[in-house]
Amino acid sequence: MLDLMPSLGGWRTAVSGQRCAVATIVGTGGSVPRPLGTSMMVSEHGEILGSLSGGCVEGAVVEAALEAMRDGGPRLESFGFSPEDAFAVGLTCGGELEVHIQPLQEGSPELSMLAETRRPGALIRRLDAGGGVMVVDDPSRFRAMESEELARLVGDHPATLFAAAAQVEPLLQGGRAGLVRLAPPEGCIDGWVTTERLAAPPREKDEPQPITLLVESRLPAARMLVFGANDFGAALLPAGQLLGYDVTLCDARPAFTQQSRFAGADQVVTDWPHRYLEAEAAAGRIDSRTVVCVLTHDPKFDIPLLETALLLNLAYVGAMGSRRSHRQRVDALLEAGTSSESLARLHSPIGLTLGAVTPAEVAVSITAEIIAERGPGTREAHSTPGFPSLKDGTGPIHPAPQHLTQEDPWT
């Protein structure tokens, strides 16, 4: 649901005060277009904001949302693929979706939070019969065992709260969405397991249903620090912003940073790169999601900067240069005391082997490697044999130019 925050302010329906419902993907199977947590808003007049599948199931979701607004209650809808019925609503990619649909009242916590388009925060919604919702103002510091609001949402049984802490806190602190299922208190055995308890006949009552929570967390945007006010830096700025990064351009030379082509960066800093990175780390503005791209291609900037960067817990550190430059860089860093283990984290030459030449192509190569690196599991699990990281290859990093001897005729 929080994925709608940037768009809600411009949605006419939200401003006019119409009733609406939110449809959220809470379960997936097989190949699906959008991940768990993706949401779509539907107004009482059938207007929509967002998308769940790119068109496969939206019509049916709108109808279900209108029905939910008429009867006032939430519902769970399932969509799959039916090879027998060509006209059935479903996903042509063969996947399966579970969609939770919840009517929203004016002034509800969900709508109030969505109105804060830039504020970090989180929503925890209880999807089972118990219902309820809570807003978390600071997901990075949330502690489940200390939250009275969470205890009211799931119950104050210690076993339930302990299980919630183990599952909810990583989602909140990682800025992710996820479904959490907790055993209800009546499903747990209090006290010692005695012979009498084991011998007792089973109780004749319905099995308690699990407590089901949908957790959605929105942290401040991760940072991309681009060092080097040059053509490659200018091309990387919008590419990083397209991936959702807060992008800073840093260079020690004022004549370079003051160029108008860098005005699109979220921040432009004139300072020695290593001094700036050290200051940001000391101020707590660097975290494990931060990406560092060293494009200065000058040892007097690169070496002290990389020494600092490789001491920090960063998501990605990459440096531009030829393989010869890389070997000289590694020798200088080893001589300065950088460990071999730290150097193994360095992506140099930076980017994937795409045959990139122009600054725009190099920006694609760099962002492609960042995407592969930040996914679950290792980069090797996400890359393909045809496009390995440049740091893992040999030979020239740019393709040899093709010399044409004859123009191809148009006809």
C-alpha cells in the first residue's frame, strides 16, 4: 500500500473525499508481474490508482472492491490461470495471486499515512478476523516487545509477541513488505507438558486460526554517492534516481561541480571525496544500503576514497578504470594496508560486461550490476553467463571498433 504514497497527492479522487478501497497483493505463486505488498486504490465510482498485474485481473479487482465498499467488509480474492476457460479472469503468465481488499473510511490510519508522501514509516495490518491496523513512525527503531500498540493488535501473550518480534522487526528495519503468520495464544500450551496432558483426549472445538499480519515498511531512500563530476557521472545521476536512490554528486573541483548538467542531483557537494565520505559516515548518514560509485579515475582521489569506503558496511563499492588501472589501484590499496578480504568487495572495473562504451551505456552497465548485487542471494545467482561482472573477466573492457569496408545498400 505504501507504494502508492508518491502518487496519491495527484489523484483527484483522494482530494474530492470519495470513498475508496485498497486492494493489496498478500500472496503469490509462480510467475507474477508484481510482488507481495503491491496495491491498487479503487474509488466508489470505479476510478483506479496503481496496478496489480498490468491488466490481467484489474477489472475483476475493481468489481470486488466496489462490492466490498457496498457491504463494508474486507474480502480475499484469488486469481490464477485456467487453461480450460479462455474467458476466465486470471494471469496469462501462469502465476497465482491472493488479493486482500479493504474499504477505507475517511480519516483512517491508512489514508492519513498515505497523505504523508515523503515521510518514512510503516503499516502493520491484521488481515484475519481480528482486524486492526497500526502505524509505525520510525521503522528502523521499532521494538515489538516494547510496543503497547502491537500488543493490542495481536494480543499480549509473551509467545505471540516474541514470534512477532522475530518476524516483524526485520521487515520494518529492512524497508520491505511481507506476510507474517503467528500462532494464536490458544494454539500454544502454557506451562509444562505433563503425562496427563499428553494422555488427555483432544478438545472438540475448531482449530484456532493463525494471526495474519501484512507488514509494509518505507525507509528513507537509500543513497547513491557518485564521485566524479564528468560525463559518466552526469549519465549515472538520473539512472540512480530511476532506481529510487537519493543521489549525491561529489567532486573536489568547484569548476566541475558547478556545471548546470549536475543540477538534477539530489545533492551536489564540492569536497575531497574521502573527507566527505568520512564525514557522512561519522554523522550516521551512511548505512548498509548505500551505494558508492567512484568515477573520478584519478589515483589522488580514488585511493584514499576507496580506503575509506572498503572499511564501511556498504551495499556496493565500484570504481571505474581499465584493467591496468585496476591492477595499479589494487597494488596501491594493498600497500596502504587494505586487506584482501576488503578488496574482494570492490567492483573494479565497475559494471557488467554489456559492451558499454558511451556514458549512458556505462550507466546502464553500472546500475545493472547494482541491481544484481542487491537482490536476494549472491550476484552469481542473478547474473547470466553472457553478462558477467567486469571485475570477473579478462581482456579489454570495451569492444573493439568495427571497421566497415562497404555501406550496406538500403535495397
